[in-house]
Amino acid sequence: MLGVDPAVAGATGYGIVEVEGAAARLVRFGALKLPERATLASRLREVHRLIARLVREFSPHEVAVESVFTALNAGTALKLAEIRGVVLLAAAEAQIPAHSYSPREVKASVAGYGAASKQQMQQMVASLLGLAECPEPADAADALAVALCHAHLVQARDRIAAATRPSSPATILRTRPRTARIP
């Protein structure tokens, strides 16, 4: 699973986790930091290249991306949406399903609190992945948190599907309570 924390001015974080059962294992994480003077066009190109390369190298089954934070000013929100767009494009080109989560959803899923601080998120990511130290930079930890959020949602959906799956007729017959015969 590839998690991405897109950014306009800061670094775009990425994190790849492998999930097996209830356990998540860190595969790779990092952040793409471009010079402040980089144009939006070059940022879009470099983020797309990064995600396309990660998809080719690691073949994730799904991509999870943090959605645009609505409290941003309109100009920043539009630029961030464009960065997200190239991430989603790279996933679509590889025919990989992509999912979006708000910052509050990610925080609630990973830390249990929708207003968790960056430091709390880093500590929870380290704990959930069994890391001795918090992942740095914070943008990479945020991307890992997005991947973990999606993993939690997939696991919950799988549990619900298993619990609500109709039983086979043989199972129904074996588990049907016996009724008393009335003479």
C-alpha cells in the first residue's frame, strides 16, 4: 500500500507499507523536497515521476492520498489539488485503485483523535510499525499514516464482509437450533 501526503510548498511525503492480517510492515518512506523557486509545473512533473517510479518499483495494490485541507486559502487549495491530481494520475496509469482521506480521518484512524499533533502522529506511526524511532521527516510520517489509515479501513471492511457473508446451506443446517417436538 502506498500512502502519499502531497504538498505545494513543503515536501511531498510517501510511505509504503505491507499489510498481512492485522500486522503492518514498513517497506520504504521518504519525502520529495523541491527548491522553493521551483515552478508549479516542475513540481507536478517531479511528483508524478516519483509516484510512477514507486508504483513501478513496489507494485502497490492500492494508493491512499491525503485530501485537500479545506481551511487553506483558495489559491493554495487549488495548487494542492493539482499535486493530488498527478498522484491520482500515476495510480490510474498503473490501473491501481486510489483512495482519499481527510487529515482528520487519518488522525482519528491512526491516533484515535482527529486533532492529534504531528508529534503524536509520528509516535503512533512508529508504534504501529514497530519502529525504534519516529519516521522523519514529518511529511513521510504523514504519508505512512495515510497508508495505515487505508489499511485500517480495508481490515474493517473485510471483517464486516466476513461477518455478514451468508452461510452455506450446510452450515445453516448444522447451526440451526433444534426445536422441541410437540405431541
